[in-house]
Amino acid sequence: MTRRFKPALLAGISALSVTFGYSASAFAADATPPAAVTPPDPTSELDVVVVTARGKPRTVLDSAVPVDSFSENDIKASTFTDTNDILKTLVPSYTLAREPISDGATFIRPASLRGLPTDKTLFMVNSKRRHRSALVSIGGTGSQAPDAATIPASALKNVVVTRDGAGAQYGSDAIAGVIDFQLKDSPSGGSLTAQYGQYYLGDGEDVLVTGNIGLPIGEKGFVNATVEYTSQNQVNRGRQYCNVGIPNQSAGFCVTSYAAANPSYAALIHDYVQKWGQPDAEATRAVVNAGYDLTDKVSLYAFANYSKSSATEYFNYRPPVSNAVNATPIRQQDGSLFQFSSIFPGGFTPMFGGDITDYSLTGGIKGELSSGLSYDFSGRYGNDELRYTLWDTVNPSMGAASPHSFYVGTLISSESAANADFAYDWGGMGFHTPVTINFGAEYRKEGYEIKPGDVPSYVAGTWAVPDPFKFCNATTHTATAAGAALPTTAGLNCANYLSDASDGFAGIDPVYNALAVGSNGAPGSPPSYSGKLTRDSYAGYVEGSANITEAWFFDLALRGEHFSDFGSTWNGKVATQYQITPNFGIRASAGTGFRAPTPGQLFTTNVSTRVENGAIIASGLFPATNPVAQFMGAKELKPEKSVNLAIGFTASIMDGLSLTVDAYSIKINDQFYATTPITVTPTIRAALVAASVPGADTIGQVQFYQNAFDSKTTGVDVVATYRKSWENGQSTNFTVSGNYNKFKVQKVFSANFFDAEGVFDFEHAQPRWRSVVSATHQIDKFKATGRLNIWGPYKNMFSVANPIVQKWDPETFVDLELSYQATENYSVAIGARNLFANYPDPDKTGESATNGRLYRSDSIVDWQGGFWYAKVSATF
């Protein structure tokens, strides 16, 4: 256990001990036997009332669109503690990847609903839109979305997941669906939980300490607060760095064989030089929810969050030889030679740190007028800041004078909004129920800011260009006066100016070498690529819903929205549900939606290090408006537009058994994607130089975001729930849920921007289907929860030039938790995730098996093995 774990775990156990001691004393004084544990009501979950898409409250089974409602008990029953991971276990169509060496995506994990990127799902807290994180994923979908991990799971009363497009109600982003996190609002009581666990292989130690308390504000209000601390240790599921013998890869450096031949090098290697897996991470998070009734019909509300987290990831190892930084000699001002291998004789692995600060505040007043008109006026502000640092590396162009640690820059995403929402029940239509009319308006201001790194992180140092001291004449390739003044021991040979032997000499004189600009691994943001971009949007909506007859429910919505940078858009939706019998109903919906590219996606510029076919190269990502991107044919971005169609049925087959089946089609035009990496040619490099791009001479690839293609996603969601109370007081709950998804790229706008490999992987790289089977059985004070996580087959193509495809078979993980309610206030639990330590197949094509990596690191099928944990909890 690391030193930082011990204080946290001891603090949690101490707090629990105080609570337990207090509870035990009170219990002893009362001298009454402990209350029996009441089994859950087998019908309670079937009658959960939810509000979907601003419509009239309905139960899950008679909702016109598919809805999952997860209670606090459902959330606690998950074997995970991170809110993102909990969603993954509860909603089969919600998937999550662990990307260990992926810049900011290591710190803010990319998720997906119905196979679509995270930013096509709208996140809400207490039914108010959640602000985005500062991370714009580099490459691929370029997703910029809220980070669910910043919301402690222990602060949640329930989660409502609407699996249907809702752009006509909520505006941009709600293409795949809506996830609404409802915060705890109890004015009394509380809880404390401490949990410790680790992977079977002895790494990845994980500590959680969390507490919740509810307090009254007089007799008319409440404040409910949650504080959570988590800490995780590094996991490694790779082998020692070795790029030799990998299928489809050229020969490269191998630590083990090089160490065998070089004892001095071997003496420097004491651990894996590069690790693949969960990074070191630590987070402290807090949420406060409050409300106060001014009168019987007017109330104030407010809620806020604060999250501070940090994590560290390994970048790709730079060997002491066969590496552009360590193996490239340069001439210093006195003519002597210098190589970074003299500083890093064992090579080096840049370490990348991300510090995330996220906070928000929402407040409002709501009530009802004597006319029956309900109102809700609210304002909110949210801010997410991602600060990057890099160490154990250098700015090569600075030579021996380079520092070894850097502040790379900060990304900030902010959002403020004012909303006015109204509702009125109008009985003038003669329907079975009054028409509930919802209408309102919203003003939203979004901003994205890039703060520059420190000067050494981006500066073009002395050796950014060949022959910085002008020792040689560039035309005649003879020594200048400065070169002639060097001592003969320097060995200057200006005639050796070509890297091949065509100049009459083997190799090249170091005087002609240039080194990469910026902190190696992640060059800092220069002032020229920093600044702030903001935009405003105005929206109005109206929605009406009613039961036309007792059996027939109908909902109609329309929304108009105007963006200061994209103009106007109108979206509509119709949804209906018909209860054919008391136990069987059908439902359907059709609607349009959109997603406006975020300020971050419009503004982001990034130069990062990537591995292509085993070689480390610098890859530049530029806005579509950048001169370089424009030179290569980029067009200004426009919003994605979608059409959602859905049809399904709900059934109560027998007492305690419910079933919902929903088929859907999501067509997206102008889908947003990063272009296929474009190799830098001499012409492109000239454009980079003309655009004053730092390190233009060393960038090997260029990408930019584009509206790349039209796509269609079709699928089916199935959810079956069975709850049974036995005569002996025992109870059993079963849930079987599954999702089938099929992707199709219908039209590619340019094969140069999105090649055949990109199309193939977009359509096939995620499992075609996924299922979660859960069972909970309670016997008096004992409860057992088991869960099967099943992923269907998927496949991936190596490249267009080498179209080898690897297929992965279905995979099943088993989760298990056993808990014991020792007293009315005290419980203990032990459990395991991936009980039998299953792993997906390792990479066999060589596309991902580089630098010691064994598994596809972006796979949504976890590849870190089995994990066990123990947990103690108290309520009061």
C-alpha cells in the first residue's frame, strides 16, 4: 500500500469506527433487538415515476420512449465506485474504454451510448444541463463531453437514462439520449463508506472513502452534502518494451536483448520502462444539494459540485539508440559533439500529468401561480480546467541546456446559462387528460480557452535548425571562417552534408542535424495557438403531451435555437404510447436532432507524439480554419444533424416480470471526425513553415477535424426484470438487459480524409452486441449480487495497405458481491470484478502490439484482469 493510501483508509476506518461506536452505544442503551431487514417491495421498481423529455410524469413501463431508472440501491449494488463505470454495468448500450497512453483521454475516459461518442449524449444534474469537460479527444471522434466521473456516485439518489433522441426538448448533444443524475435531497441521516481493493496480480490498489449527510434548514428546507476521496495505483498489463518480432512491423529496439548485450545498460533497467494500464490517480470530490420552501407553492433550490483530481501516465519509451532524440548528435558552439544519450544512457520515458479542477453552481426559484401555471427560473455556471505537465523529458532543440520538466499548458471549458421553464395543464381539448404544455427559453454562453505552456515547452531552441552557428557554407558545403576556427579535433566535415553516401562520405556530419522543437512527448501550447473562443446561443421550445384516450398517450415537441457562429436550427419530435391491454403496450417516436461543434473542437491545436508502424512521430492536429488545414482542403465545420426513429413494446408478462424491447435507427449527416493522418510532404512542410507552426521541420503527420461522413446506427435494446418475494422472507431480483448495435458509414465525403481502414474500424471495432445479466438474492441479513457482463464479437483492420483483420470472440466477465447487514446501521461486503480474471485476446496483427503493449488499449472489453475489494459502510 502506498503512503498516500494509508492516511485515507485509516481516516475512513476511524470515521466509521466513531459512527459504529456511537450506534453501538445507542443500541446497547436501548436494549432492543435489531430490526429485521425488510425485503424490497417486488413491485416498487415497476412503478417508478420518471419525467422524460419535459413531459408529464409517467412510469417506466408506460413511457413513450425507453427509459431506465436506477435507484440508490441499484447504484450501490454495482461492484464499481466510479460513476462512469457504474453506468457501464447498469446500461448495456453505455460503454467505456481504458486508454492508458492517450494524452487527456487517459484522465477523462471516453464513453459511448448506443455506440455513439459521448458528446452525442446530453448529461444533466437535477434536470439541468451539465457543462463539458475541457478535454477534446485528439483524433477519432474529437469528442468533448461532460465527465461523469466528477459526480460522486455516493451523492446520487437515482439516475434516469433516456435512450432516445431529445434534441427538440433539450437542444444540442441529445442525439443518442439523455442521462439525468438526481442528487440526494434527504434533510436528515447520512452514511459513511470505506473500501479497499486491488487487482489479483497485486497492483492497482484502490481506496475509496466517502460520506454523505443530510441536514434540515428549519422546518422548510434541507441541505445534503457528499464528500468523496479516491486513490488508485498504476496497473501494468504489458510486457517489457520490445518492438522485435511483432507481426507486420519492422525490426526495432528490444530492452531485453539490448540489455543482454550491454551490461552497463542492463544495470540501469530495474522495472518496465513503459507501463500499460490504469494510471496512478487521486481525486477529492464534493457535492451539495439544497432547497427551501418559501411558501407552499414557492421554493428556492441550489446545488454545486467541486472536483479536484490528478493522474499520471507513461508516454512511449525513448531507447538510448535508434531514437531521434538520443541517437542524433549535434555540434555545440565550441564544435564539440553532444548527444542526449549522455544524459539518458538508459533511454527515457516522458511522464505526463493531468490535473483537473471541475466546479459548478446552479440555483433557481420555482413555484406555481394561482392560475395553475408552474414556473422555474434558473441560472448556472460550470467550469472545467485541465492542466498538463510533463517531466523526465527534454526540449531537444535546446540541447544540453534543456530543462527536464515542463508546464505544457491548460485547457479551460466554461459554460453559463439562464433558463425560464413553464408548465400548464390545459383542459380545453376534451382529451382523457388535460394537455400538459411545457414551454420556455434558454440563453447559453460557452467558452474554451487555451493557456500557453512555459517558454521551454514550446520554444524553438538553438538546434531547431541545421548548423545554427554557421560553421559551414550552405551552398558550397565548405567551412566558413567560424568553422575554420574550430580545432581540428572537432572533426568538422562540411562536405559530408547528405545522410547517404552520395556526397562521398558515409552518414552525415552532426553540424547538419536538427532536433525536434518543444517538450518531447507533448510540446507546449505557444501563445500563437492560445487564447479564448466564445459563442452565444438562444433557444425556445414548446411541448404538449396528453392521454388522448385512457390508453393512448401522445407527445409533440418543437425547438428553435440560434448560435452566434452557426446560425439557426429547428428540431421537432413526436412520441406516442398505446396501452393495448393493461399488461401490453406499444410505443414509437420520431425526431430530429443536432450537435453543434463545440468551441473546443473549433479552436483546439495540438502536437503530440504517436506510434505509427512502430515508429515514433510528431503528429499535428489543427483547426479546420488553420492555414495548414485549409491548404489541404479543410472546410469550416458545420453542425451534425440527425434523424431518430424508434419503435418498441412494453409488457408485464406476469406478476413481477416486466419486459421492454425497443428498436431504433439514428441517422447522422455530416458526422464529425478527425481526418486520417496525412503524411507531411515537402509541400505540406513548406505550408507549415509559412504558417509559423512550431517544429514544422519535425512534424510527420497532420490531422484536422471535418464533417467527414454520413452514418446510420441501427439497433435493439432489451430489458427484462423479474422480482420475486418468497414466503420465507427471502427475495430475488433478476435483470437481463442487452443491446445490439450496427454501424454503417453511408457516404464518405473524401477518401483522403477518411480512408477504408477508418470506415472498417468505425463499423466493426466495437462489439456488435452487449448484455448484462444481474441477480440479487437476499436472505435475512445476507445479500448476494452476481452479474454477467457479456460482450459480443468485434474486429479491427490493420491498415489500407495491409488489410489484415483480427477478430475477437465473445467475452464474459463475472462480478460477485456478498454483503452482511451486521446491525441496522452497519454492513460489510466483499466482492470481485471479473471474478475469473478473463482477458480478451492479445493483438495478433501488430497494429497495437508495439512498445510492450499486449492488448488493444482502446478496447471497451477490459484487459486488466480480476479485482477484489472489501467494503464497510455505516448509516445514521
